Amino acid sequence: MSTIVATLGTDRARRLRAALTALLVAAVAVSAPFYFAPFQVFQLTMVLLYAVALAGLNLLVGFGGQISLGHGAFFAAGAYTAAVMLDRYDTGHLATLPVAAAGCFLLGLGFGVPALRLRGLYLALVTLAFAVFLPPLLKRLEPVTGGSMGLTVDKLQPPAWSGMAEDQWTYFVVLAVTAVSLLLARNLLRSRVGRALLAVRDNESAAEVMGVRLSLHKTLAFAWSALFAGVAGCVYTWVIGFVSPDSFSFVLSITLLAGLVVGGLASLYGPLLGAAFVMYVPSVAQDISEAAPGVVFGLLIIAVMFVAPTGLAGLAGRVRGTAARRLIRTTTRGIYPLSGPASAYGTISKGVSAYFKHVNDKGGIDGRTVEFIVRDDGYQPPKAVEEARRLVEQEKVFAVFQTLGTPSTAAVWDYLDKRKVPQPFVATGASVWGTDDNHPWTTGWQPNYISEARVYAKYLKEEKPKTKVAVLYQNDDFGKDLLGGFEAAVAGSGIKVVAEESYEVTDPSVSAQMTSLARSKADVLLNITTPKFGSQALAADAKNAKWNPLHIVNNVSSSATVLKPVGFKNVQGVVSATYFKDPADPQWADDAEMKTYREALRKHVPGSDPANQFNAYGWAAASSLHKALDAMKCPTREGLRDAVRNLKDVKVDMLLPGVTLSTGPDDAFPIETMQLMRFKGERWQLFGKPVDTRKEFGPPAK
């Protein structure tokens, strides 16, 4: 009897502790949005929705014993379901939730069929293929999904009676969804379905002997996992207000799986801890090393798994989930891909940093010093949104300067416009930055891709009026903008585009596309790529002795750092266009600005390469911002916004002679003049005269 009493007492004590803990957690969760700043509330909201996604993955991997590298694809399906319903059908936000959940459940049922025959690495490969396949498919369904530019939708808005700010209301809605989802997962695991999943995970043969239907429960595991991912994706759309295919690359699936393993497999608390790890630790890694945040992040994962092989859930009593942050008040900051498929562009920030440090040494701008700190978005739109919010809400920046890449810039310009924060001189040539009238706070800088395409078309009309052209292009608005501009410029002439091949930024190589283009026997190859793929295309062209087209490479892949791995002897005669001085060109050796640039780079960014064109690009962009800041009529955000849209033939010393900055009420393209160049020896050589595309062709159509 005493034993029974003791046991009952222990159970009561355990239940009491659990109830008190639940009350404490609830109290903290409810009070959090009133205590933390808006950006921190946003981060907590993201943790909650990631926890829902990881809870679904935990059902499949942790408790079901199966493997999935495609969870991000189900997340994307839920996100796009919500976005399409909100954008096309103007439904309420809450109405999208059951549709996304049901749709992803059915998708998971269908996808669970391969799980009946596959396991281990084979199943992992099939799920990975799904994650890799979905983003390109979303781009091709442009009438519905918005293509590579994605869809922008309204975020959740608080009702008037709540008295809450937007971030607070969103947090509570997501908190409710997360609480219901985690409770559902808990109850599911304690049901017959959950017990069957555990039996299948531990020993399939034994489970089958006990009457467990393997096919049913394996399929259900995928279905329930997909449902949770769909719910998380749907909520993601509510929170971010923007979706694009590049937001859901296979990296998301890998990140979610890593988060679950770090948080703790087969643990009810693991998804929450893993979600916190996924949200906060990359930022900590970036604070530790801005040059190699991915390396630091990987090392931190290794360290956690070494200390806690069963994940953070096994150390829940000792880990408090704190993450150190360094808050530095700055005037401007930039968001660059220091890691990921476009990391070659990361060195642009070195040129920007060197310029502002040089200016600070001379007293700053109008007596104010400029602190320029770089944040890494890995060329991932969701990370760009997070970093933009961090800069605006937490670090109170004056402006967000030089966001790089069309997907990342498109992901944040609605937010920055709403917050009335200048986004001057974005590092992307998409024509939308100059043709859109609804985002006055965002301005391009470099020549837009349509204008660049017109320069190549003009050259071919004059030199090869009856030529056949093959095109390799990146499957996003960068590639489509330049390709579309070229096709429009050669329309009605003797120049014909006879072959086109696209690639995704997540592709390992473009060798297959180059092989296909070679079959066309075109006279000209137009190479519309970012650095990694530009180098691959140049190498493939050099190796193919049976096809020797005139190779035109777009400006963003014309840096010597792209050409050097191919071998300078293999890229002789390649043509491109530029608008700023090449630091490797000896004709600028005695140029005063080039001397200043080289000295500043050596002094302030030791170890960087002054001959790298991307560094010179950064210097020129920073110098342009300096000119705009000098032109402000008042030192306010509005003053900067108006200044960058009212530039009159402003000279920037790092730009080529004849190239100036000009904008106006009907012209939001600062630089529209380019000059052709040909690679000879070990450097580019300018030829022909600068082409002012404003005068030659007029502005791109809105």
C-alpha cells in the first residue's frame, strides 16, 4: 500500500510541476511581445512557425524513423497556397490555413508512396529531388506564382479593438497556431498512430507481426509531416508578406533537418529548441565572422552535437537559449551574399568599407562619420528580410545601402518602403527598380539589364548583322530581363536567337546546358550568368573545339576573378560591357581616384585584391552615395530619398569618362551609359565609344 501511495504522490508532484511549468511558459509567451522590441518579436514569431515545421519533420524522422530532405518543398507548397489565395482570390488570412493544411496533407499522401519501397539514402535522394525540382517549377508557373519575382501579399493586420501593433498581433496569431499544432503533434504521438510509428521505427518486422500496417503508417507519416510543414509555410506568408521560388531552395530543407537534429530527434521539445537554433545561431555566426559565417555555423553545429549527441533537448535544463549579439549603431549598412551561390559578390562590401573608412579619416561626410557594417543573407530572400528588419528596428540605421540581388531586394523593398527607410543604389540591374512608381524609397544604381542588352544588340547589328545567337541565362528576373531586352532590341533585324537554355542558382553546373547550346552551331553565345556559372560556361566553351562562337559575357560576370580560373589564354576575344574603371587596366595607373582607391584598400582592408573589379564596383557605389548625401537639402531620410531621385549629370571619379549619374521625376535609372570591352592578354581593353542608352534607345518601358 505504501508503494502505491508513494507512486501516486510522485505522479501528482510530476503533474503539478508540469502544470506550473506550463503556466510559467504561457505567462512568458503572452508577455513577450509587450516586453521586446518589434524586431525581436518578429524573430520570436519566426521561431514559432519554424517550430511547427520541425514538429512535422519530427513525426517523420524522429518518431517515424524515415528520412526526408524535401521538407522545405512542403513548406513552400503551404506558403504559395496562402499567397495565391490572398493575391488572386482576396480571401481572409485564416481561410488560407485549412486549405494549405489539407492540400499539403494530400500532397504528402501522394509523396508517401515511394516511402513504401525506399528507405535510407534512396529515400533521402527522392525527397531531395522534390526539394530541388519545386523552385524551378514555381518559376515556370508565372501566371499563378508570379515567377521569379514572386508574390507580395498583405500581412496580418490587427483589429482596431486589439490596440496592438502589427508585430504583436501577428505574434499572438502565430502563437495560437503553434500551440494548437504542438498539442496536435503531442496527442498524435500518444494515439494508436503514434505508437504504430514508434513500432515501425524500432523494428518493421516486429511491428508487422503485431498487426501494424506498414504501408498505411509510412504513408500517414509523410502526410502528417507535410500537413505541419504546410501550416508553417502558410503562416510564413502571413508574417513575411512575400514569397518567391528562391525563398525555398533545397538549402531550406537541409536547414530544417539540421535544426531538428540539433534540437533533438524524437523529443517534444526538440522542435522548439531546433527552431531557436535555426533562427538565432546563423546571426551569431555572422557576428563572430563576417567573412565566413557559414563555416562558423557549421562548426557550431559540430560543437553542439559533440557536447549533446542527442540534441539540445537532452540539455534543456542547462541551456537557456541565449545568443550573444553585437549592437553597433551605424549610419548605413549593406546586405550581401557573403555565403551561398553568389558569394563571389561578397567582396563588393570590401570596396564600400574601404571608401567610407577613407572618408572618415578625412572628417566624414558633412562632419559625420559613416560606420558601414555588412550583413550576410546567403542570397536567400527570407534571410534578407530578417537582416533588413534587424537593421531598421534593432540598429536604427539611416539607410539600407546596396542590397544585392534581385530576389533579396524584391523581398525587402515593400518593408523598407512602408518604414520609409531609403534603399539607395541597390546592387542589381533589374529594370523594375526604375520602372516601378510604387516604391520611391528604392533606387537602382548600375545600368539596368535591358540597357546592357541593347548595347550588345547594337554591337552585333553593326558587326554581325546576319548572325545566329545562342543564349545561356539564369532563370530569374535578372536573366529574363537581359534576355528579353536583347530579343526586343534585335527584333526585325537579321539577328536571330536560335537556342536558349536556362539554369537555377542551385544547380551544380551548366555543363548540360552548354552541351545543348553547342548543338545549335550559333555564331554568338550570349552568357547571362552570375560569377560561378559564368566561369563554368567560359570553361565549357573553351573545351569545345568544335564550336567557337563569339562569346559575350554580361557585366556581372566579367570580373577577372571569373575569367582567371578558366585560364586567360582560353578567354581571348571575349566581349562584355562596363561603366567603371578597371583597376587591372594600366591606362588608369596614374589616375588620381585609382591611386586613392588602391591606397585606401591596402590600408583599411588588408589582404584584399585592389585589381578585383568587384572591389572597385563597391568603391564606385559608395562614392555615388557620398554624392547623394552631399546633395541632400536636409539631413533626413526624406532628404536622401529625394536626392537620389534628382541627380543631374553627377560625376563619380571611379566611373568611366562620359558616364555620370542622372535621375529625374520620370527617370529612376542613375547610370545608363556603357562602353564595350574585349579581353586581350590578361586584361580587358575598352573599344568603341560610350553608348548613352538614354539617348540611343530611350528608357525601358514601364
